[in-house]
Amino acid sequence: MFSLEQLHGFVAVAEELHFGRAADRLNLTQPPLSRRIQQLEREMGVELLTRTRRSVRLTPAGRAFLADARRILELSEHATLSARRTSLGQAGTVSLGFTAVAAYSQLDSVLTAVREQLPHVDLVLREAVSSTLRAALLAGDLDLALVRPPADDPGLVTAPLSRETLLAALPAGHRLAGRAADPDVGDFDGEPFVMYSPSEARYFHEVLTGVFRAARVSPVFVQHLAQVHTVLALVRAGLGVSLVPAAAQRLRFDGVVLRPVGGLADAPVELDLAWRGDNDNPALAALVAAIAPSA
């Protein structure tokens, strides 16, 4: 079977039609280059070049083989480059999970980082709630996820990605939406409130429960939902008020007024990166470094 060295030699001679120039191009002397071509012809059982004292010409077989030889060399270079990029984490595939809120708060910056810093890494995206994403990480079905804390499952590694504040979500005609002063946490006492599910949206449920407990207020929970956009839809329908992460401003729900809230801790809503500590995907390590350099 012919070697890549033989192909390089043949292509150089075929393009230069001169053994001396081809040898210079390959940083060789003429005798070893001639031997490479002769070995290639013996391996293939055909004459590829017609040689005279004054000229070198391609035979019909040589002309046909030249195109294939170039393709083989190009494929070889591509395969070598691909393997190098993969070993360095510059190429490959990363399966990335994210929550619905993360889709309009942080996912765009993640995708931008991949496009700009890791253009040869392919992402396989999956949306789910944080508990489902953590289970998928542990099962090996995901490489990386944007999840709400705590991601304290044994085997998972986390790094903080972002923090944001909570805003009051109010029906446009609500008394708190029309007044000049921003609402306070105390204004929600006894107020019909669209709450988050304690199972499917456990993180937001626990954050808001802590907020109300600290402020000693007791809203009237009229519904328990999993997704922020569904909470906003029910607020718009007038079923009650709610608290939503600041990223919800990007949804631009008509009929819903978003206002800052007094009495809240600064940026209480957190989002983490999570991945399995024993995941040896080189592209995963490169992606984590691109998204969260301090991780």
C-alpha cells in the first residue's frame, strides 16, 4: 500500500513536472524523490509519469490518480487537525442542558462564547427543569447544564454563572402597578399570588418562601406553576401578582408591569454551571473555561 510520503512526492512532481523543483519544494534531493515515485508505481502496478532527459509528463493513469492523491492528502490533513483539535477541546460535541429561564437570560452568552472561542465544537441542546438536568448529568446523558442551586449531588461539580434580582410581576391594572412608589415585599401580604411549584420549580419556590418568611408576610397562593412564562401569563390574566427573575423583562409580556421591589436582598436568584467531575470530554473542559474562566 502506498504511503503519504509517496503521495506528497507524486503530487509535487505532477504539479512541477520537474524532479529538481519538486525535490526543492519537499526539501529533498532528487534520488530519494525518484525512489518514492518508483515505489509508488510498483505498489500500484501502473506508470504514473513518463520521464525523458528533458521533460516529465503525466500518463493518463497519472492524471486520473492526481485528483485522488490530492483528496487523500487533504483528508489526511483534515483528520490530523480534527484529532488535534479534539484532544485540545477545540473540536467535538458537548450536550448542554438549560432551564427555560436560562434560555433567555444566559444561553445567548454561552452560544456566543462557543461561536467566538470554540467554533469547531458542536452543541446538542436540551431544555428541562433543574432537577431533570441534574439527573441527566449524573446518568451521563448530558455533559454540562445551566441549573439552579443547590447542585450538591455527589459526583457533580458546580461553578457560579450569574446572579439577578427579583421583580414584581403585576397585572397592568393592579393598584401596585399604577402608583408612583415601587412596591415593597410587605405589599404582598394577603395578596392573591401566583406561586412556583414546590416540586417542579423547587428553587424558586424556596427562594420566595424564604423572602416571605423573612418579611413575615403571607400572600394567598392561588396557583403553583413550574415555568416563569406561564406565571406571567396568569398574572396577565389577572389571577394574581408574582415575583419573577429580572431576565423575564426580555419576554415583554403585554399587560404585565414589572417593578423593582423594596425589602429584597440584592440579586438573590442564582444560576450555576454543573457537570460530572469524572467527565473526560476535552471539549467540556474547554467550554467551561470559555464560559466561566474562574471555575
